[in-house]
Amino acid sequence: MAEQGGLAKLSDVAVLKRLKGCEAWFEWMAFELRQKWLPTNTNCGLWADRRIRLVDGSIIKEPGVTGSQWRLHYSVGLPSLDCQEVILSTPKEGETLRRFSVNAGDVFIADRCYANARGVAHVVQGGGDVIIRCNLVTLPLYDRLGNRLQILSYLRDVRVGQCMQWPVQIKCDKQWIKGRLCAIKKDAVAAKKAQARVKRESVRNQRQLQDETLEAANYVFVFTTLPEVYSASMVMELYRGRWQIELVFKRLKSLLQLGHLKKHDDNAARAWLQGKLLVAFLIDALLVVAERFSPWGYLLHQENSQPLFMARDGIHV
């Protein structure tokens, strides 16, 4: 295009060299795009003053034996599923809530790999709250007297279709953080699938399966720092939305082929990834803007403007 416009004549190698240096530019454009076009909060009711954040990470690998790997740390809003924060690192840098910025009122929802006391403390110190799925090991829970909880002894009282909660606390260095253990029991079909998955993972990782681990697969239990105005059933219902970020990763990797890096050079790979993310955010922005097509070419920004209800608005009510 530059050559046809009489601006410059560049070889494909010269273009490649320039693209390799575009990582920061792509990242800046993506950030500005999100700030301008994507909504920051679309919740209502008890969640109106909260920003619900789903966080997760995913490995992205270059093709070939010598291809390098990258880890994408991602945060999207619920229910809009618009990206709020994205961080690119090497796989050696693990998944932790400490990677993300925290604003007062944020509610972080994450899977078991984020069940870490330091990560929870990072969110609480920033004025946010967490809903973190637990296992029996990585996030020790204590009662109000500081005694270690035997989680299964509590879970055995839960019945199918019943949400239960217990006051607990966790310890980070010398700091105690109060919260609740919320749990629900799976039905027979879901429990059977979960136990089968645990058995497969045990064989794959060549680890001896503990009876306690197999029993814990019958339940979904989370640690939350949310106040009790949010009931256990509300907490568990909100946690169900965590799966949406898995679908976001599937779309990024399938539709945009985010995982198919074509560069073996680290700088080129990072620029490629940031360029792919910019395209993803452009699509999100187009969905927001193009839903109400303006034949005059611009949006009206008036306080008394009441646009008609559209299909996409259904995720905002």
C-alpha cells in the first residue's frame, strides 16, 4: 500500500523488521481501544457497584520442536466478556492474582490454580474481593480460633441442591483474612464425571490417588471474601460464570488462531501476539458500535437519549 501510494518502497524483509518492533505500538492501540469503546461496568442490583472480573491464563506455543512458549494472563468482565486486562509473559511466570491491577469494588473469580494466600491478600489490599475455587491443599483454611479446617468434615453435611457456608479465614504471612467457605454438592452424573477426570489426571501425572481427593470431587467449594449480604447461593451462582473465560480462549485460539505463532524470534512472536489481541479487541468494539448502525455516521451522546433495547443488551440486565 505504501508503494502504491508513492510513499515508500519496502521489501518483505524490511516490513518484517518493522513489525518486529511494533509490540509496544500494538499494545498501546489495544489499550486505548478498550478504554474508548468497551464498557467498564454493566452490572445491576446488588452487583451494580461491583466490577466482576474473570481471570485465567493460557499457554501459547510456537510450532516446531524449537518453538518458544508464552503465557497469556487474561481478565474479562462479566457479563459483557470485554477484555479488561491482558499480560504476556513466559511460562516460567505462573498464574497469580498479583499480576492484575485491583480497583476498589473489583470481584475476582478464578479457578483452583489461583488459590494462593498471597494472591488473595493482593486483591484485598487493593479494596477488592475474591471468589476462588479451592482444593484440599493449596489454600489452607482456618476457623476463627486459628485451627486448620478439615474441609471434608464440613462438606459431608451438604446435600444435593443445597448451598452451605461457614466462616473461615486464611493466613498470609502474619495477616489474617476473613472470608467464607461456600459449597454445593454435585448430582450423581456430575460427580461421576468429576471422579473419572480425577482418576485420569492421576494416571497421567503418575501420582497415587488419595481417597480424600476422590471424595472432594463430589463437591464444588470456593473461598470468598464477599460480605454476607451476598448469600452462598449468589456466590455459587456467580462462580458458574467463570467458565465463560474458557470460551473466550477457545474463540481466540480457533477464530483468530492466537496459538498459531509464525515467528521463532521472541520479539517477533510478542509483536505477533499483541497484533492478534488488537484484532480481537477491534472485533469486540465493532460488536458494541455496529449493533446500532448510525446512517449519519456517528453516535449521539446525549443525557436524555434512550436507545431501543437490542439483543446484545440482554447480557446487561
